Amino acid sequence: MKLKERVRQFIRHNSIILFFRLLADAVLEAYSQSRHLGASRMMHDEVKFAADLCIRTHAIEKGMSIGSVRVGFGQPKVLSLIDDLLIYVSRFPSAQIDESMAVIERYIAFNCHNGCNVEQVASRYEQLKKAYAMRENIEAGIASCNRAETLQAANASFDLFSQSRYSIRDFDQQGVIDENDIIAAIDIARKAPSACNRQPACAHIYKGKKAHELFDFQGGCNGFGQDMPYAILVTADMRRYFINERHQMYVDGGLFAMELLLSLHYKGVATIPLTTAYKTMRTRLLKKRFGIAANEVPIMIIGVGAYKESYKVAVSHRNPVASYYKMHD
Ligand SMILES: Cc1cc2nc3c(=O)[nH]c(=O)nc-3n(C[C@H](O)[C@H](O)[C@H](O)COP(=O)(O)O)c2cc1C
């Protein structure tokens, strides 16, 4: 090998040099993210502010979709959401908050229906109604689904099949899952594409007590984690990527995770994707506690359980199709 080539190889594969090259890239990325992530100057940017309101609205909506929901939950959070919606509409007059308002309305109705007095929320909501003219007939809150129809949808055309998948928070506590269905779903999900066919994903399957420990650690499934007998932690292997691909494993791992969600849905298993978006130290702890190798990155956890005969779901309203694309001529 010529000297020039040897130097090139050394620079390329030396881990100390790689560290500094990555650091430079990470600094540039931190610069961009410090300006553009929602966390930066959130209340001065319509989109960032809206994202925060969307997360808080959805927390209320999904709270109502939990099987063993505690009636009257979250009143302080709803009150503070209303306060911030008032600030939002006063600061951004063209803003739309119909979905948030519809969820709050369903929240009030849901609690009244279950005999819980949420008068303070109701009267604060009246103020919001005066400040913003809400559109009618917004789909929001919870919807009822039926197991037989859901299973039937597995054989429907793709548009109907994919529309029938929901994140489930209302599981059959006595339901039994056939492990073969999980393996069969992983088998189907292997068809997920990955950059240069690198296939970095691994599904770590945890059962019973270990699954519940993982749900407790995850923290986003309080109130229904105990009703799911399996947890699947999808990871992607960093070793298959190179310097300009620092985030590619999240794309490839995410595609596999989505395909796995649909495959499990196809096998008639109820699922919920659960975030593993943590800061580095917590990610390290997750890996240590749950037997994940240092070279793997967590993509998401999939909670797995059984459908009830009849179950409820959070509607999770989708934005209009026009907001999902831009044509470039
Ligand atoms: C990466 C990811 C992380 C999620 N994390 C959570 C979570 O921690 N807790 C939860 O209840 N839902 C979680 N969800 C579910 C979302 O709330 C749900 O996908 C969204 O509202 C759309 O609803 P749908 O899945 O029913 O269509 C997560 C979804 C994704 C894709």
C-alpha cells in the first residue's frame, strides 16, 4: 500500500481522530439545534409554541384512553394548558387551536359523565371560548373500537388496514399473547428497507416482570404498563455506520420499528410505541439495566398486549394532507 493511502486509512479509521471529527460535526449540529429545537425561545415562535401545546393536549387525550383511567385526572395540567392557549391566541392571531379546545371539551364531558366535578376547568374554558371562535365537529378525545372489526381489518386493503392501527392504552388484562405471533411479526418486519441493506435492527423481547420493569423505567405508560405482558425494545447497531451517517441508524431502526408495529397489528396483537428519547446518561442506564450492548442505540419500545372485545383509543387527530407536503417545481 502506498504511503498516501496508508495515511488516508489511518485518518479514516483512527478512533481519536474520529472523535474530533465527530465532535466538530456535533458542535455544528448543536448550533443548529440550539436555534431550531422547540426548546429555544419557544413562546416566541408560533410553530414551537404550537408543538408544546400539542404535546400537552395529547397528554390529556391519551389520559382518557387509558383502560383504568382515574376520573378527574390532570386538572392542574388542563388549567395551565388553557392559560397558555389564551397566551398563544393573543400572541399569534392567525393561530388555530380547535383540536386543543375539542379535547378540553371532551375532557369536561368525560368527567361530568363520570360524576366528577371539574367546574374550575369548565369556567376557565368559557374564557377561552370567548377569546377564540372554535370550528365545529372536530374529531377529538376518545373513540370506541371493536376487536372483531380490528381483526377483520388485517385482511382489508392497505389504506383501511393502516388506518385501523391505533396506539392502545386499554388492554385486556387477562388476555394471552402467543409468542409465535411476535416472532412471526418480526419475520415480516425484516422486509423493512435500510440504507445499503445494512439491517441494523434488533428486537429485544422482555416478558412479564422484566417487561414491567422496562415500562416503569420508560415512564410514559403509567396506568396501563402493567396490562401489557411483553415489551419489545427495538435497537439499531451503530457498528454498521460511518462518519457521515451519525443519524442513519435512527432512520433505519425507525423504519423497522414502524414495519414491526404494522406486522404486529396484522397478527392481531395490540401495541403502543413508547419513546426512548432520553439524554445520554439515562440511555446508558437503560442499556445497562436491560442488557443492551454499548454499540446499540435504542429506537423505541413497543408495548404488546391483547385487545379487549371492545376498547377505547385516543383519536389523535391528524393535520390536513396539505400540511404534509410541499411541491417543488
Ligand atoms: C416514537 C414514539 C414514541 C411514543 N411514546 C409514547 C409514550 O411514551 N407514551 C404514550 O402513551 N404514547 C406514546 N406514543 C404514541 C403516540 O402518542 C401516538 O403514536 C400518536 O398520538 C398517534 O396515535 P396513533 O398511534 O394511535 O395513531 C409514541 C409514539 C411514537 C411514534
